Amino acid sequence: MQLFPPIKPGPLVPKQPLNPYMKHRLGGWLPKHPDDFLRWLHGVVAIVREAKKARKLTEEHASIKKLRELITSNTQVRMYFSLMFEEIPNSIEYQTDPTGRRAIDDWEELLATMNLLLEQSPGWLYNTEGQKGLIGFPFNAILDWPMGTAAGVSAFLREDVCACFKGILDEYSQYLASSRSANVLDTDNWFSPQALQEMSKVASESSGQTVTFEQAYVCDPNLPHYGYRSWDDFFVRKFQKGIRPIYAPEDDSQIVSCCESTPYALQCGVNLVDNFWLKGQPYSLQDMLQSSDYGKSFEGGTVYQAFLSALSYHCWHAPVSGVVRDVFYIPGSYYAGSYWEGFANIDPKTGEPDPDPAGPNNSQGYICQVATRAVMLLQAADPRIGLMAIVQVGMAEVSSCEWTVKKGDTLTKGQDIGMFHFGGSTHCLIFRKGVELKWVKDPMVTEGGKNLPVCGKLAQVVAGPTK
């Protein structure tokens, strides 16, 4: 069944203002304009409702059945999954149509919609003007507003709920790694002139040189699907040799960007333990690294965070040369956003709720402590840096964080060390107290959300700890 059929414009989705939503759409994982998002959402749910009416709903996937069993058998979980829909304000901007009906009525309809999405590759969505409105996180999209409710915040932190979502996303990953998922890798979709132009634009603006998709990425336009075996194969595509040169490869004092990413935050004097769930989302080292011993190594130090965009490159590279002291994975949540970025966030000008409609986007500091993530402890070749940490954070569907190196390996700056499967997320570099760095630019979201190129200059070591 095709997930992205043409949806006729009309009274189903009234026109919504653009500006209030732009600040929430970091990375382009969901459309900047609510019209595009709502049109997609109502279209997907319409398929589910029509199938239900005709009694032609497909059999539930095993992972969906497991979540259903948890909801129906556990009183608290059933309460949370019921309340998360009841707590969403009943207005158009929160996914209702002109009749007042919600885009998704309840958790039963949520499961049916997720069941449909499990065998649908993310497509290149067009709005009525023919422009891009990417739904890069389809599961995130249907959970957008439930995540912002008090019940949603509680539900998506539960270990049993997280275990069920891990099963769902593992099943989704299997589909995205299969040849069936390549059905959207054609000239009517991801390799249409418009899509190629957008992906080329992102690759070009990071490096300052204009390149086509074929010049930027390893591919073969003469083969079916440009030579990519699956959706996942396309999403973890490699840059062509020479497109992202390593800055100062022989100079250990120069730190390069670990990912093709946009600076998000920089915090100095980070605490070993902090109340990361508060509105300011401070970093808490013990929680980030799930270890007080590792956390103590960086107490009082610096955390740099940056996020990856939907149309970008999703492999990781060593920011410095050194030896891998440890590498491990931390299980966690997938759809847990900060309470203070949900409906609890009140606009001081209007007095109305101002939730983040892209889910974890504005919770990127918070999710470093609770989401599924991969951690590396790296002993840098420059003794002034010494031990540093790299934390790759899985956000929403991006739960498959894969290291391709192991403990004891010696890394060369710029070396390929791992990847996010199915898209991108957010990552942190953590430095010890006393490591003084001169950054390439202000550590904040750049104008227009432009990426710093992977392997490009990020910072220079000026001094190290005195003891």
C-alpha cells in the first residue's frame, strides 16, 4: 500500500501560520510549515480509517502486538496512553480537523497507524505548491503532541514502554535494511530533480563548494536506485573521496567536527550530577555516561553539542587521533521529551501553551541523559586534551547507533568510527576541566541551520589542565 498518495487540498487542513513553527523544526526532520505536516498526518490516518471501515486492516506486527499487550494488561500504562490523547488541546493547530475530530483519536488508532508505517519507507513529500515537506521521522510525527503531554512524558520514560518501542524500531530497521524499502529510491521520489537539488544544496553549503549529488556521494545513477540496496544503505551513504578533507591531519592540537552537524550548545563547568530535567536542561555527567567514575573524569569540564539534519551525512569520524579506552551502548528512551518543552511550556506573551511540535528537538540537552546512546572514551594523542568522551545520542526513530571501532583501537583523526542508521540525531564531545579551547565559531545554532562540515576545523587546543 502506498503511504504517500496525492492528498487533495481543501477544508481538511485550514491554512496555518508559518513563523510560530519555524523555531521548532531543527534539522528538517519534520516540515517547517504545519500545512505540510497536517496534510501528511491526516492522509496517513485516512488510510487506516478506510481500512478499518472496510474491515481490511492488515495483521498486526509482532512488535505492535507486544505494545498492545502491555497497554491492555498494565493499568498505569493504559492510563498514560489514554490520557496522552485527552490532554492535547482540542484545536486545529494540535492536529484536529474543522469538525473538531483529532487526527488520531486514541491509542488503538495510534497502534493501527504505527502498524501501517512499519512497512513504509519515508518518502519525499510534496505540498500543493510542489515543494519539499519531508517527514523524516514518521513515528515521531504521529507522536508529536502526545509526547508533549504530562502523561506522554511519564509513559515514554517507563522501561517497559521503552522496551516495546525498541522492538518496534528494531522491526522497522529490518524493513529499512531490506530491498523492499528501496521502492522510494527512484526519479519520482528521492532521486527526483527537486530532491537531488535539495540534497546537493545541503552538501554544498557545508563545504563552500557547489557539488551535485553524484559528485558529493558514492553512487551510480546508471543502476537501479542509484546503486543503493535499501533505504538504510542510501541513508548511511558515504562521501566521495576528497569532498570532506581532514583539517590539519598532522596537527594533534586541531580538533575536527565529528559529524556533519550544526552547533547546538556549549556548556562549561559541567556538574557531575545536575537536575537535567529542569527547564534549562543542564548536562549531568554521571547520567550522560551512566557512570560516576567516568563522570568524575570530566567534572567541571566542557560539553559541546551539535545536531544532524535530515538531508545530510550520518557517519561519524574521529575528532582527534588517539586510543579507544572504552566503547559501549546505553539503552534508554526513544520518545521522551522534556516536560518543560511540552504543553507545560507557556508563551509569556500570550499565556498559551507553546509546545515543541517536533518532539525531542528542543529537548536535545535533556535527551543526552535519557535517550538510547553510544559512548566512546578516547585518549587523545595531544596530552593537553587527554581523556575525552564522544556521546552519540539516538533521537526518536534514530535508535541504531553503531560503532565500527572497538576498545584498544588506535584512531587517526578523521577516521570513520560509526554511524546513525536511518537518519541523524545529536551528539556531544566532552572535555576535561582545564582543557582550554578556541572554537571556530560561536557554539550556537548557525543562521539558517547550516552544518559545519565533518572533518572540518572545530576547535584548537590552547592549554591543558595544570595538574
